[in-house]
Amino acid sequence: MSANPHSTSAPTIAPFNQPIVEEFRARGGLVGGMFEGGDLLLLTTVGARSGRETTSPLAFLRIDGALLVVASAAGAPRHPAWYHNLLAHPAVRVELGTETFAAVAVPAEGAERDRLFARIVEREPGFGDYQASTERILPVVTLERAEYAAPAEVNTLADKLVEIHSWLRAHLRYIREETDAYFAGREGEPTPLSLQIRQHCLAFCEGLQFHHDGEEAAAFPSLERSHPHLREPIARLRAEHVTVSRLREELEKLVANVATADPDQFRAELDRMSAELTNHLDYEEESLIPALAEVPFPPR
């Protein structure tokens, strides 16, 4: 999954970061100068307003198995642009060493944020200095790598379809699991997961929209020309896209009101939407995979 489902151009890099990014990529994640010996990653986000991808080099830490970055901006009075971007578009791309992978950016909340930040300051006291120099609370962001059963290799469009669908199904599961944990916390010890649910929901909805836009613009017309017998199932899929678009909007509204929702009613609505969305993915795979298996990916 791309960090930006809307961009067709290369990510922008601030001029002062360009040499760092180039050295990072040339040396497999190693950089010199003021960053030598530090743990650095590249984070590509989608502009909250521009919709353009931007790549930023950031220090990272691993705590309790989580990959963390801090929106410190060296103690500046405002959050850095990349933090505003990931709130608007949670699906990001991470370059770590020689590896590149998709992730969902989830800011920590409440007591969990405070606990993580205290651990961060123990290891990197400079972040404590940054916090002392500004009145804003420095956000701590977890870069969650989606775990899903993707194909071992993507050699055809059928493989790509399965990869995308697996990613979408995984995020539906995350939303349900996090919802259950959130409601359990409301009944007992508080569990501030509303922002985490929101980020995964938004990542799912944006990914689904991008997937369908790509099918409508390119995949479906091409398949109709090369495989006339698919015109009927493609017509059904196009009609279902209208329904799925409505479901996507309903899901976003549902999650936005999780804080005041009745747990049983919320779960019932979420299950209904998830079932309809999953049925659509199942039918698309059943209808298109045999034809897509003949098409190499990336296109030659």
C-alpha cells in the first residue's frame, strides 16, 4: 500500500533534508555528520492539504517492541507538518535500514503517551529538553506495521489484488479488536483507544477508496476489453462500489461517535458493515482472479 493513494509524483523532500535522505538510501540506513550513530528512519506522509507525499528523516526508538517517533520539532511551538499529515492520512511508508514497508501511524493517548514519553526521556534525555522548551505536549507516535497474510511474491495482478484485499481485511479486524478493547475499558480500567480506532478506520477507508478508484479508471475497462465474459460481474462490482462507498461513509461516522456509542449497538452495526464489505471483496476475488492471474505485475 502506498503512503499516498492519490499521488503519482515522487515524494518531496525539504532542501535541508535532501542530503540526509540521499545518504540514508545510499548507505542502507546509515548517515554521518550530526546523525552519525543515531537511529534514523525515513517517514513518508501524505500532505493534509496538498495531498502530495513528503519524506522526512526522523529519530526513532523501540520500546516494548513498538516503533516510536516523537513529533518534537526540536521543541518548536507548533507540531511539525508530518504530524498534521498523519492525522489526516494515517497510512504512511517507513524506510528502516534497507527495508521499506507500509504502516499506520497512531499517536499515543493519555497515560499511555506519558508512560512512553517517560521511557523515551530515560534513553534520550534530549527529548525532555525539547518538552521543557515548549508549552505543547510532544506527541508520541507508534508506526504500526500491518500484519496480514500477503502473497510471498507479487508477480501478477491477481497477487496484487490478494495483497490489497488482505491489507483491507486486516484493518477491519484491527478496528473490531480495538473496539472490543475500548468498550472493555469503558466498563473497567479506562483504555484510551479512540484515536487508535480512528486511525485504523481512516486508513482502511482511504485504502478502499484508492483501490476502487484504480479499478474504475484502469482495471475494469481493460478487463472488459480483453475478457468480454467478465462484463456482467464487472457491472455488478461497479454497482457494489456505490454501496461500498456509502458503507465507508457510515463506518467513518460510526467510529467518530465511539465515545458515546452503546457497545452492543455499535458492535452490531460494525459487524453488519464488515460482513457487507467482506462479501464484496470475496465476490471480486471469485470473479476476477482467474483473469488477473494472466496479467504480469508490475506491468511490462
